[in-house]
Amino acid sequence: MENTAVDATTVSELVEREALAARGALASLTDERVDKALARAVELLQEQRAEILAANEADLAAAGGKLDSGALDRLRLDDGRLETIAAGIRATAALAPIERELRSWRLPNGLEASERLIPIGVVGANFEARPNVAVDVATQVLKSGNAVVLRTGSAALGTVTVLVDSVLRPALAEAGADGAAVGLVRSGERAGAEALVSLPAVLPLVILRGSGASTAALERVAAAHGVRALAHAEGGGVLYAHEAASPESVAQLVTASLDRLGVCNRLNLALVDRSAPAFAETVLRICAELGLEVRSRETLPGALPLDRPLGHEWASEPERVETVTLELVDGVEEALRIANDETSGLAAAIVTEDAAAAQLFLDGYRGTGALWNATTRFVDGFALLGTPETGINVDRFPGPRGPVTYRDLCLRQYRIVGDGSQHR
């Protein structure tokens, strides 16, 4: 126990050191330098390709037998995925810098007031075995004028270390900024994640991405220490096949919603009108063709009994990621109740040719993304906003909600200028 405490203290000191160094680098970040750094990062991704892929191969080899197939797939990098990362950086660099002044006005007493957006400072980011997230988050944070401290688990640490030391930091330095603006917790210990959400003085905001249980636990630690967490802990897309849906659209959207399984916005729960049993058969057939298991509370040929809550996210359960839940409902109102009350609130889509039913569903759904004849896979920062996201926030109170990008990583500030004569 004593050694564990010492180790935890050491890791906490490491995190604080990285955060303080990142804070010291803030003054070097200008819009022009960041955009130059992003352009150079794209070049360095190609120049350091062999080193990045070698580190990734080593991570994959070490993770063999420890991670499930979905997690291994998210960990793996290749030429195509490096190009996807590069495309994300290019898209971020091409975006306009944040307009810091939102509006201005003159008060009757002569005071000049303005509403502005200012950087937060240093933002923490904790994520699991997805090396691309390191670049997505870091570039978004830098574009917002903030610095960042990244933390990942041991599975991806080798790859992320190369991305930070051979791509992101050198790119900043060559652009005239301080590379320390991208910090890294160089330990895969769980204590690093807990330290990241325990230092409000230097890390007031932490982005959390990962499995539901792990992220929820970190969110509780953050709350206890006064750290604001943007948590991407839960997901799972809902697809509701209304009785007036086109059979072709149902088939197309079920298939399109299952192109990847280890992602939060995939089809997780299929709702089908009881009056349209053919659509349930479509779901069952397509899932069978894709080698997926279907679970249901109904007695349906080809479906197994549901042994989890109705809205359980299968992507968060590595051993059973190849599963879809199927439920029969009695119309739009029941579909809405389930989508609103029994799922994470990430995204829900209705498939129908009935515009009135679609409008009722869109108006009644309270989640982050409401769709009509479109797959929930489109609830994604890059797909919707043209820029990588730091995560998708499903909070049910005001603030950044949905795909969180660089524009959301700011604080509102009021600037007031007088001549000394004004008083209350």
C-alpha cells in the first residue's frame, strides 16, 4: 500500500509538471502560429510515418490477448488511417480562427461593454486506446487558443508518445510556438487519469473519452475536486422504423448504421412498429448477414433473449460488441419514450415517408442528434461540422452539447471600459 501511494504521488506530480509547462507555453500560441503548426504537422505525419507505424505495431503486439478485437481495431494505424488523421488536421487548419468579440454596446452611462470569448488555459484530455484521438483533441484545443495535457492508457502510449514528440511538438516549435503547449502524461497507470481530474488550479477542464464505467468514475472524481468534465461516456444510436417507412430505406439505414461496431453512434437499439413486422425481419436478416447477434424482449425467430437493460450500449461491452437490441413498439409516442428515457440521449433516427410522424419524432426527441431518414453515424463532428471533435457531450443542461469542437473550448468574458466618472 505504501508503494502504491508513493507511485500515485509521483504520477500526480508528473501530471502537474506537464500542466504547468503547458500553461507556460500559452503566451506563445497565436492564431497564425497554430495554423502554421497544423500545416507542418500534416507534413511530419508523412515524414515520421515509419516511426509512427513501428510504434503502433509494438503497441498492437503488446496488446494482443489483452484487448478485444474492437479495441485492437481502434488502436491500429495504417497508411489510410494516417491520411484520415492528416485530413482532419487540414480541415482544422482551414477553419477560421475564433472571433473573440461576439458583440459590443454602449451603456447609457457611457460605459463601453463587449462580450468576448477567451481561452480556458490548459485543458486535460483522457482517452483510451485510440491514437487518432490524441491528434484530434490536441489540434482542436490548440486551434481554440488553449494548451493541452494528453493522457492515454498503456495500450496506446507508445504510439501517442511518437505522435506528440515527433509530430505535434516539433510542428509547434518550427512555427515559433512552444512545443510544451502539448503535454503528455508519460505513464499508463490509472493514477495518471485520476490526477488529471484532480488539479483544478492548473487543469480546470478535462475532456473524458472512453468506456462508460471508467469515464463515469473519472467524472465523479472530477466533480469531487471541482474540475469541470466534458464526458463522452455513453452512446448508442437508436433507429426507429415507422410503419410508413420505405422497406428499401429501412434496409439501407440498418446496413449503413452498422459499418463500424466499436463507435458510439452505430445502431445500438432498433425500434420497429409492431404493425410492420417485416421491418423486424429486415433487421434480423441484415444482422445475420453481418454476423451480428440480435437480442430482444420479444419472442422473435432469430433473436436471443435480452439480458441487459433495453438501452444498454453494446459498444461499451467488448466481449459483446457484435450485438444489436431489437424492440417492437406501438407507434411514435412509445418510440420517443424509450429513446428519451431508456437510452443515453446520443442520437435517434426515424425512418418514414410520413412527414407528420417524422416531425412529431424530431420535435419530441430530447437527445443530442435527431434524424429523419439518415443514419445516426452522421452525429459526428467531422461529418457535421467539417472538423474533428474532442468528443460528443450528451449533458442535459446548457453548455457545449453534441460534437464538441474548438469553438466550444472558450470562456465568456465581459469587457467594460469607462472614463472613471461612471458609478452605480
